[in-house]
Amino acid sequence: MVLRSMSVLWETHRSVEDSERFLRLAEDGYARGDFGGWGVVLKEDGAFVGTCGLDAGYAPEHARAELGYVLSREYWGKGLMPEAVRTVICFGFERAELNRVEARYIVENTASARVMEKAGMTCEGTLREREFIKGSYRDIKLYSILRREFIARRPQG
Amino acid sequence: MKPYPTLQTERLILREFPLEDVPEVQRLAGAYEIARMTLLIPHPYEDGMAEEWIASLRPSYEAGEQVTFAVVLREVGDLIGCIGMGLNARDNSGELGYWIGVPYWGRGYCTEAAREMVRYGFEVLGLHRIYANHFGSNLASGRVMQKLGMSYEGTRREHYKKWGEYEDQVEYGLLASEWRAAPV
């Protein structure tokens, strides 16, 4: 199901045309209200390492979307997901005209907390015993980044 | 067909909305103050909308998706508002929502109805968690949640665009174990 809607986030960029083609693809999808569930691919060897996207909880009437991602375990700890998340957040604010990008994770997922924080997201709270996952009730942490924060943090030029 | 529950408090009855309530629903929910502080109430509240909404309640109750009550004054039988809970079977949770018509504000009716809904949710429905949200600018609703013994859990900043302005979504939550230890 995920693969069907996938389009590759990064391919080994051989030329400026490759980058333009990606952006056009992404923009076409966004114009349809579809943020994919992009595949994340390593530039250096083309390895497919995970997915990252804004396709959960897209609410255009509120200019908001929810970030989700999955990273293959063997690629953890290399800063790959923060890089992908920052890119997707950038797309959300610069191309998709969002005001808010949010994410939710179970409290035990401290790796996700670090990814969120490295991507400039703020923790907004903890919903206690909110979701029943794999046999027990889990606390859910809320994170978000707002347009005004993204713009303020963006390096000029 | 599942029997629709009827609940009672000292001053109020919580019961199913019959079609007879349509004009009063339209009048009360049509107020700017009510529509401004909720997400789904249309504004202006036109003819036909109340019928359509009331007709949707029984099927979604039967499907276990939500339970919604008319809030009625016991003594005189007047409809004064609405209270309900959206239900999630997987998470065994209920999301509490309510509005009380402007002419009936300031008398503690909302808290009284909500207390009974919370009891119903934990005692009868066996929920694990009941939570509620309010717009950042709707502090009165937050005070009701506090009086119910709910804990502030977080704020989704600029979560909604309501009539052109961003509103935070503030969330409060209450667990069954907390409620049993200290029923409000």
C-alpha cells in the first residue's frame, strides 16, 4: 500500500534537471492534495532506507498536515531522518502553504523525540493512555512546528 | 435497535433528541457565541440543518460511534443545550463535547451535565479515558474541564482556522483510575 503511492524523494542528482523534476512531481501531487509518502533514498548508493511524508492528517482548511516516517533500523543513528524530516517540513511550508506541521509519537519512542527536536519541532504536551497499541495503553507526545517559527529559523539568502 | 439511555441530574435530564427539538436547536445553536466556539456547528444555522443533524444521531449511536444527548431542564422541560461523547473502540476512549445555550449560561448547567456524562462514560460504557478539547480563546470551557477533575495535557498551537483566525486546541484528559479514586 505504501509503495503504490511512493515517489522517490531523492535520487542521485546528476543534474539540476533531476531536482526540478522531483519538485514538479511533488508539486503535482500537492496540487491534488496528495503529499505522497515519499521514499527516502541514500544519494551515495541509491539504497532505499525508509519513508517520510505529510500524508497523514492533511487538513487544507486549517493549513495543517501531520508528519509521519519510518526508517529502516540499520540506518538509525546517522542523522538521516532529521535530514528527511527537515526537507519535508521545508516542502510543507514553502510549497504546500501550510501553517502547521504536527507529529505524534508514543512516549517510549525517544528516538522520534530526538528527530522531532532536531527538526526544530516543539513538544506541545502528552496525551495520557491515549492509544491502545500492541496490548497496552500508550501515552502520546504531541510535536509541532509553525510557519512563523520555520520562517524565523530559516537562514537568510 | 439499542435502547437510547436517559440520564438525570439534580436539575437536568439528558435524553435523545426528538424532531420536536428542531426549532429550539436551531435557535440556540444559531447563536454566534455557540458557533464561534465550536468546530462543526454551521453559521448561519439554516432551516433543515437541525433535522439533518438529529437524523444522524441514532444511526451513529447504533454503530457505537457516539452518544449525544439533549440537555433539558427537569422542572420545565426546556431544551437548554447538547452534550455528547465520540467513542473510539480501539482506544476505549470518549471525547466529550458540549454546548449550553447562551440564555442558560452562568448557572453551572454545563458542569452538572458533564459530570453525569463522565460518570456514564466510566461506569456504564467502561471507558478507559475521557478527554475534551477547547479552543484556546474559550477559557470558560476549560474551567468546566477543570471542575470535572480533568488534567491539562497539552496545546496544539494554531490547530484550527476558525472563520479566518487560528485557534489553539487545548486538551484535557481523565483516566478511569483517577475518576474512580476521586469521583467528581
